[in-house]
Amino acid sequence: QVHVVESGGGLVQAGGSLRLSCVASGRTYHMGWFRQAPGKEREFVAGISASAGQTSYADSVKGRFTISRDNAKNSVLLQMDSAQPDDAAVYSCADSKVTWKSYQHHYGYWGQGIQVTVSS
């Protein structure tokens, strides 16, 4: 059974940094981070291929967020820099056999999500 667990959420000041971690037990697939703010649809944030050779970012976070992974630990990190109030959301990670891009329906196992709050 696959378990996906996120950690590292919390409060960050605008302009500050926060690092999110996701551990997916049982397999090494492509991984993606998504977020959902209150009253909004869930949106893609960043994705990384299983080999860590390719990444993809939403335009809204490009240049500020960095996704990376450590396959020895089955972990995927999302480094959030220059946080903005619009980054506040529940962040979830998920794995996919076929993509590291924004196609949500291709993602299989999802974590429960963690809250990120940005204070201005």
C-alpha cells in the first residue's frame, strides 16, 4: 500500500521561505505538488520526474519555488522562497506513473495536505 505524507507546513512571513517535504512509501514515481486556497480550484504548483532530471513549474511560482527529490529517502522537497500572500493554501503532493506536469487526473496517490499560511 502506498502512503503519501506531507510535512513542513506552517506560517511564513511575506518574502520569507518555507520548505515542504513529501514522502511516498513503496514506490518511486513522478511527483507533483498542488495547492488549493479557500474558494478556489486545486492548482498545480510544481512537478519532478522520477529520475529528478526534469521539472515543471506553474508560472505563478517559477523563479521562487524549487522542487527536488532524494530517491534514497523517497522524499520530494518544495523550497518556497519569496513567499507571497497568494501562496497561502493547503499544499498536497501526489505521485504519477505518467507525468510530472499539471495533468491532475494522471496523479494517483495523494497526501492529506498541509496548511501554508503567509502573513503580510
